Amino acid sequence: MHSPAANTTDSGVYCESAERLQEADGAITAIDRNARVKSALPKWRLKRVVDYVKMNIGERITLADMAGAAGLSRMHFAAQFRLATGLRPHDYLLRCRIEAAQELLAGTNQRVIDIALAVGFQTQAHFTTVFKRVAGDTPRHWRVAEARRFKAHKAETATRRDHGASAPLTLMAAGWPGRAAATETRAAIGF
């Protein structure tokens, strides 16, 4: 059985009539007709990808490898990963490699080229370029600055330990003797 619009010469009128009939049946709405539901990568799939990247950080990792870890096609994985993290998979991988490199730079005396190769970069030049883009400085300069920050933190911790672990620096600068002395004073006055 044909609708009255089926007899018209304009096929667009027939399609509109068919859509109106489907909308009346609840099968389709004009808003849903062209819309695609975009969903983020589920947490359990994301965890599998994160674990895979951590376990293989020094190896060559492709989009297909990451998608395989998630159990999705490359295109579905890339779209859902970006919705879940706000990063493209390749950008995420580069950041993971740089974070691993920062740990090695701060905790070891390995050469920069050895660290670059250990975290999956093929050349030191590419490693340095990506490191500077992500961390804001070259690996060597970052390592020197990190060593200075560590020494300053260590000295500050020693100062706090000498004057009372929870004493704020402003109180110590004003001459407060620290928590132990304050506890003794309270005990002496019966507090």
C-alpha cells in the first residue's frame, strides 16, 4: 500500500512522508536520524591499554597494538580513547614515554641516549624534541634543574625536622621553637 505522497514526482516528498510515518510509530525522530552516539572508552578497556603501554614502554607500540589491547578496531579505539582521556593515543604514548624518561633522568646517572632508547625512542634527537615539547626543557637541563629541586627539598626537610616536623616555616622564622617545646609548655601549665 502506497502513501498519497508516493504518486508525486518529487522523491523528497515521498521520503518526508515515510519519515513522518516512522516518527509517528516511534521508530525514528528527525533529531536522531543523523546523530551518532559517541561514547568514551570504558574504564576496564582503558586500564588494559594503560597496562599494555606500561609493560611495553621500551618497545615499538602502534595504534593497532593499543587497539588490540582494548579489543577494538583502530578507528573505534582512537575515537573512544580520545573521548575518555582528551588525548590522541599517540600523544598519550609520547607522554608516557617522557614520564618514564623523567623517572630515569631523576633517579639514575644513565646517559641521555641510553634513556631515550630505553623508553622507546629511536634517536636522541627525536627524544630531545618531544621531551622539550612535553616537559618544557631539554633532558639535560631538566635533569640539572631536578637535581637542584631535590637538593633544595632535602635541605628544607632537614630544617623542618630540626625545628619540628609540622611547624610552618613562617612560625619557625618568627622564632617558634617547634612542636616538642609547645607540648612541654602545655604540660607545664596543665593543659
